[in-house]
Amino acid sequence: MFIRELSLRDFRSWPHCHVRLGPGITLFVGRNGHGKTNLVEAIGYVAHLGSHRVAQDAPLVRHGQPNARVSATAVRDDRELTAHLLINASGANQASINRTRLNSPRELLGVVRTVLFCPEDLALVRGEPAERRRYLDNIIATRRPRLAGVKADYEKVLRQRTTLLKTSSAALRRGYSGDDGSLATLDVWDAQLARQGAQMIAARRALVTELDPLVHEAYAGIAPESRPAHIAYESTVPDVGEDPALIEAAMLAELGRMRPKEIDRGRSLVGPHRDDLVITLGDVPAKGFASHGETWSMVLALRLGEFQLLRADGTDPVLILDDVFAELDALRRERLVHLTQDVEQVLITVAVPDDLPPDLGDIHRIPVVMTDRTSVISSNES
């Protein structure tokens, strides 16, 4: 897969921008603040319907404008699809493929596949569980777009259930005696939460089972002198395997067991929104124990594992390296360069060309300079 064209309107710092690209390695070169990362962020947004830099969509829209537009043409097995996204500063976004309006932007998932490696990825090891859950869910949505809808339904039920817990009457907080009917309502939300949550947990557990050997192998290649790396899924629901029906039953039982505590705290304490991806080096968790170098190696291994998994599905994802070479030592640069050699399309951003390793091979250089006019840039420039 490769991106042939990218068009932006009022996305981040770009009033208008049109980029022509091709297979191979493309380098976006420019000073900080000139919009290099904004270009690859736009491609990543089309792939995942989310940014690796911000949690909300409003910052993606250029200041003073009501919306932004991103269009990306992807070529896969000689078939061309153009994804269009209208990103609203407030309100629902809109999407289309080849000018055909979609019912939901989620229908775009899978049209563009990317693996992004960036300095913010340190949060995969050092950050909160939400970062690692997002890592898993993005891969799942790319491979099985239907599950993005399951996640959205789960989050809707979760919000409504949590609101009920927070606003429960005094009778509900006292337990079953004197129930005013809220408990019966909570039973309904529990059933819906367990049904959607079980599918998410099953998909995550299956993904981690596939990813673990890939991450282990990648880490051993990057840091052979270090302790062995592994990943495991840690859930608030007892481990009963990957069968959604068994997980649903286990989650319902756990919700029943935890109900008094949830009522007391006014929070939903059971489900995939509370789970985590545990990363270990040897016998200890990487978070809090890994050195700076080990952390970078682990991040690189997670992304390499993701890339190999998506490649095994039948096509190379677009590999995006956003300002990372300056952060890596010679060994980790070499491992990353080795990966780029046979990838169909690699997009690299860099502020200082001297940060690039010398053995990248043939690259297309695109100088990035901010302008208040329409910018048309091509990977044929040198």
C-alpha cells in the first residue's frame, strides 16, 4: 500500500496543501513549526480516526475555521481509493470514499493502513494504561473495522451506566433494601456492557497472543544483551480464554460481585476500559524499571511487531517515522533502517538532515516551508 496524494484544507497550520507521493522512502525536511508532522498526522488520522498528538479533534482545525478537510488517495494491489474526511471543530465528522458519502467515518477504517513511530510513543511504556489500550484498539480496528463500532457502543453504554451510578438514589447506595427500581435498570446496563465488553476483551487477548512472539523477537534483535521482553493482557475480568460467550458470563459475574463497591464509588470498575497491556523485561514490569535505552528498544519492538502483524495480513502498511532518528542511538537506528529497506512506502520527517543514518538508500526529499497560500509539493523534488 502507498499514499499517492494527500490534500489538506484548514488542517492544523495548513490553509491549503496538496502533496503528490509515491512508493519508496520520502523525506519531509523543514524547521520545527513548519508543518512536517502535521502532514503525517493527517495521514494517520485517516488511518485511525484519531491523532497521535491530541485526544480531541478541535485542535486539528485551523484557528478561526469551523472545520478541516483531509483527503488521501491510497493505492493497494493496483486499486485506488480516495478517503475524504470533514473534521468539525464541534459536532460529528463526515466521511466519504470516492465521493460516496458514508454513514459513519468508521467505514473508512482499513482503507489506509499505517504504523507510526514517534517520540510520543514513550508513553506506551511509561504512560498510563489508556495509552496501551489505544495501541491495541488501533491495531484491532485496522484489521477488523467492525470492532471499532463495538468499542463505540461499549463506550456509550459505559457513559450511561456510570451516570446512573453517580446519580443513584440513597436507596440504591444502601443496597438491595428499599430499592427504588434503579437496581433493575442497572441490570439492563450490566448485560449490555458485558455483551460489548466481552467482544473487546476477546479481540485484545487474541491480538496479544499474536503480538507477543513478534515483540519478543523484535526486542531480542534490537537489544540482544537485555532481558527478554514479553507482553500480556491484564483484565479486570477473570481469564477464561478468548471465547466471547465465556468472557461475557465472567464479566457479568464480576459486575455482580463488584456492584456494592461501584455504587459506593460511583464508577464502573469492571470492563475493558480498566484493563492494561503489561510489558515485562525479564521478571519485572518495564514501566518504572526499564532504563531509557530499554524503553526506546521496547517502543521500537512494539511498533515493529505491529508492522509485521499487519504485513502478514497481505499488504505493507505505510511506515511513518516522525522525527525519531534524533532520539535513537546507532544500534536502534540501524534496526529501524533495516526495516525500511523493503517497505512499499516510508514517510520520514526530520528537522536536521544530519540526524539521518547514512544507509537509508534512495530517498525523495520534500522541503516543507509554511505559506499562507496553497502549497503543492511532490516527492519528485530533491
